[in-house]
Amino acid sequence: MIDIHAHILPGIDDGAEDMYDTLEMARMAVESGVTAIVATPHCNLPGLFDNYFCDAYVKLYQDCVKALEEEKIPLKLYPGVEAYATHDLPNLLVDRKIMPLNQSRYVLMEFAFDEDPDFAMDLLRRVTEVGAKPVIAHAERYEFIQEYPHIAYQWRRKGYVIQVNKGSFLGRFGRSAQKSAYQMLNHNLVSVVASDAHSPFQRTPVLAEAYEAVCEKYSKKNADLLFQINPSRICKNQPILRLEPIPFTGYEG
């Protein structure tokens, strides 16, 4: 499996606190069947974390790669960020201040959980217009998606990549997020499942349990698409494989 959303770099955001956490998270990921992780610290988060692409980011990333090698942990670490959705995000992308997922055209984006859906739709359009491919982080946790799931259908029709957190399938972000995650999966709207890991103690990088849950409810073929095939294609800057999205009929809240 390949995890495209994990806060594994140490001391840069609210994820891994130090290199010990980073290495422990890496070991846990490998033990659960993960072969590669994209390190995605929060970026462009007003008042909290800037983390724009710079020499300090490169050094921290390289230090982590070296530490994994020295500890003989068989995990590939790729660069990236989780970019917070602000009005100027398209300009930041043009100015190369935002690190895409493994230097591809795919950009992991997160919105405020109570975001205005019209703002979200407009920003996604503008991000696409500057040549980036939006990957929408933990879509199931947004209030407007929980209330109006047809918006996720519109996103998929426009070609946006929808990422769901593994913990949502297991009920760890509440019933509404769990219901939304399975609802989007039922309608072929989910493209990727990732950990959104923040530590080795809670919100961990272990993907095995969620993978098994998707296998049991759907199929191994479906799970492989979400946990392995599409994440791999994103890291290689290739088009994702997609199932035909199923529209919502009437109200499915």
C-alpha cells in the first residue's frame, strides 16, 4: 500500500513531534503493509503553519530519508504538503511555494470543515486552471459534503481526486464522517484512502484495518485500487483509474 497523506516529518506541524515519532510511525506503517508514504505537513495554514517550499523543508525531508536508511526501515518517503485552501492558493502554486505530491501535478488540498461550498468549488476550478490536479483531503469530514453529498459527485465528474481518511471507515471521526465515507464509496466517488496519520499513538499510519474493512464490504479489487493502484499512479504523475460515478437520486442525507 502507498499512503499519500501523512504528517510524518518531525517538528514541522501538529504531526510527529521528533525523529523518534517519525521512525516509529515508519515502522508501524511498514508492519501494516505500507511500502511508501508521501510526507504531507500542513502548509499555508494561516496563523499556524506556513511550511512553504524552501531549503529548510528540503533539509528536513532529506534528514528523514537518511534516518530511514540508517535504521534499515524499508519505507520510501516522498515529498509533499497538505495545502490549506485560501484565495491565493493558485498564485502560490504558480510561484512554486507549494510542494505537490512527489513533485507531480497532484496537489493535496484541505478546506475548513465548515467551508462555504461555493468558495470550495470556485477555488478548485482556479487551481485546475493553473495546471494543478486537486486531491481533496478527507472530503468526508466537510460539513457541506455530509449535508449535500451530490457536491462530491460534481467534483468527481470534473475530474478532481477525492481522498478519504482510513479512520473514517472505522468510525474514528464520528458517525457523520463514517456515513459520508461509505456513501461516497457506494457511489464510486472515492479515488484514494490515506491515513492522515499524526503520531504513533493515535491517528497512526496503520492502514491494514481499513484495507480489510473495504475488502470485506466491497472487494479486494476495489481496495487495491484505493490503497495501492491510484496512490501509486498519483506519485508517478499518471492519470488515476476511476470507476463511473453513480449519481444521487433524490435526497440521500
